[in-house]
Amino acid sequence: MWIADNWKDYRVLDASKGEKLERWGDYILVRPDPQVIWDTPRTHGGWKHKNGHYHRSARGGGEWEFFHLPEEWSISYRFRKATLAGAADGACDFLTFRLKPFSFKHTGLFPEQAVNWEWFSGLIRAAVPERPVKVLNLFAYTGGATLAAAAAGAAVTHVDASRGMVSWAKENAVCSGLQEASVRWLVDDCVKFVEREIRRGSKYDGIIMDPPSYGRGPKGEIWKLEENIWMLVGLTSQLLSENALFFLLNSYTTGLQPAVLSYLINSAVTKRLGGHAEAEEIGLPVEESGLVLPCGAAGRWQR
């Protein structure tokens, strides 16, 4: 398992009875997590002194309950020293993110992805002194991976279908001091964008994807990751340059095991470009138990 264990401003304090207790900077939140099927004692004091609690409804969805929580606040992530080795002049060593509770329990950040930021940032930082690096981030949300790649020195194309999420990502760039970084911000359907890029002959040295498990297109089209992931990986892999550095595929879909992600990437990328593909669960350490909370899976390819 790849574990995001370098956070200072974020912690999973405890997890029990379908919920996780988290510290986000100065504030403590309780949010549902379907992976938490154990019924361990809730002895951590944070359970009684929370600032926000998302209650899941039996009918689907849910709502927040707040206790002295601001409308928004910020936390920062500082990269490991090993990741910063050989960084180009002006490279950023930390990122800052705006947070706010919004629909379906989210805060605007997936902290477990920091373990992937460290991985591809190291590859980018090692390459940029010798050549420019172009990165494509699809389903890019509020820009955590975009900012990590830009901070490492890459020119990034950030694509998400939600105008609100792209605006939020731009604000995170400003908070991180990356407002002048080489980022192209695009509100677009990711699959249609990739198809156009293939026709244009565009190439990228790194591709990051975090596609949703389920969704609907602007014309009511139904998206199910299990039914579309092979097509998506096959399309996007065509955009990798001959000297590509990496390919990252994230999944939060139950049933898509790491070995499945590895098989997909090996079939679509490794056979053409060589290199090495692997996949693992990703997770976050839990302070109270000393164990690790699983948080989806990631498949990685690198030259």
C-alpha cells in the first residue's frame, strides 16, 4: 500500500462505525466512510469536540451539522526533502488549499492523493533541468495534482467539466503562490477534449486521471467507470510522448482492484512504450489505532 504519511496539517485521528474523525488544520470533522466497517471504541476526545459532522441519510445524500466552523479555511502540504532534490530554481516546496464543506461530505481536497503528488513530482523535478515537461490532468477537480506538477516545474493542462471546480483550483493556485505558473485552465468534457487532442497531434510527458465512478453528461449520458475505463485509458495513452515520464490512474470505485488498474495500464501503455507499471491501494495513517485507512487505489506507469 502507498501511504500518504507526510501531512502535518491533516490527520485521520480515528475511524469507527462507518465514520472517520479527521483534523483539517485547526478544525475537526466527522465524515462517513464506507470502508470503516469495524466497531471499535470511540475513545478519542475529538468525537465529542468536533466542528462539523456530515450525517448520511438513509434515503441517500445527507447534510452537514456545524459547531463553530468557519465557511472556509486553508491547510498546507510541504513536500518531502527527497522529493525536492534537484529542483529547478523557483520550484515551490509547499502547496496551500482552500477548504469548505460542500455537497456529499466533501471539503475540496483528497489528502490521500499526496502520496501520488510526491511520486510524480520527483519524476518531474528530475527531468526539468534537462528538458521541458508537459502534463495533462484530467477530471482535475480543485487542482491538487495540477499544483503539485506545476510546483515541480511542469507546464500543466488542467481539465474539468465543472466551471466551479476550475475556479476553485485557480484560487488554490493563488494561495500556493503559483498564479504565474504555466497552467492552462480548461472547462471541458475530458473525453471529448482527449479526442480533439489526438486529432491535433498533441503530446504530453505525463498524464494524471481521477475519473468519477458514476456521472451524467450534459445530454444525460450515463458514465460508469467500469464500462468506460478501458476506452478512456486507451484514448489518453495515445497522448503520451515517446519520451513520456509517467501515467497515473486513480480509482475510488469499489470492485476495481489494483491488479485491474495494473492490467489496464500494462496493456495500453507498457506494451507500446516499455517502462514499468504497478498498482496499489492508497491509504492514510490513523493516529488512534496506528493502522492504515484504505482510500481507493492508484495505478502508475513510469519509464
